[in-house]
Amino acid sequence: MNNNSQKFTDTSFVYDYVNRLSAFLNWHQLDNFISKIEVSDRTGCWDWTAVKRNDYGRFKFFDKMVTAHSFSARCYYNYSGSKFSLHDCDNRKCVNPKHLFWGTQKDNMMDAKKKGRIYDRTGEKNHQATITKEKAKEIKYLLKYNSTVIVASTTKTSLYVCQCIKWGKTWKHLNE
Ligand SMILES: [Zn+2]
């Protein structure tokens, strides 16, 4: 996989991603999936915020629990082969398809071994996102006319933050 990881700020990539996933997920599932992603501006990683196991994100697809990053990559690349999706970014909870590549079982084991020696930065990356009142107002306004994904990407804010504003979980008191 290439090293020019594109960030969520790249709107065309996000559109493309959502489009490709919509071939596999209905609107409710797609919304559910996207809402669990939090973008790290620093690394470009799409951190999975929901259920995790061994740091790997998990997603309930119909009645089956699937690995979030693998699911993300398989849908995005429309891949149904037997290879494993491995992280280029050393961040197990990342579901950004641009940070994933396909490898064999052997690659998987070698990769795990290699990464065992690498310091895990997931805790440091896991910060509480905070935004200013002005930013919240801007987001609230934009959400009236745009999808959450687009607002998150154009305002460089995490999807989670935008989703919370959309659902009225945060910044409810702001005048419109
Ligand atoms: Zn990543």
C-alpha cells in the first residue's frame, strides 16, 4: 500500500469510501458504521471507538461480529479472498482502508512479531476531542445542509464530535 495516506479532510476519498461501503451496507448499517469512526488529525488514522477485542475494532454485521478494519478494507476494495488485512500504521483499531494492506498468514505473524517490538501509541492517540463554541456553532449550522461525514471532513473535526452535535448529545444549548 502507498505511504501517501489520505486524511479525512480529503472529501472525495470520503465520498468514495461511503459509496463503496453502501454496496454492502444498508443506510442504517452504514450510518452506524461511520458513526463509530473517529479521525485522528495527527496520524490520519480512523480509530474505531466501539467494541474492541485485543485492540481490534469489532462490528456487528447482521448477526455476526466482524473485525472492523478487515470489514472496512474488504468492502472498500471489494475483496473476498483469503488474505488478511494488515495495518501499515501499527494502530490496530484503525479502519482507514488506505492504512491497510493484504498479506498472508505468514505475513500476519511476521507483522505481529515486528509490531510487538514497537511501542504502542494507541493510548496517547486516544485523546478527548474538544472544540470551541464558535466551531460548534459552525458545525451545527453546516449539519443542517450537509451530511455528518462531509461536515466532519470540511471542519476538520472528528465524526464522533459532529455526530454528538447532530444528535443533540453535546452543544444542545447553542442558539441557532
Ligand atoms: Zn491508521
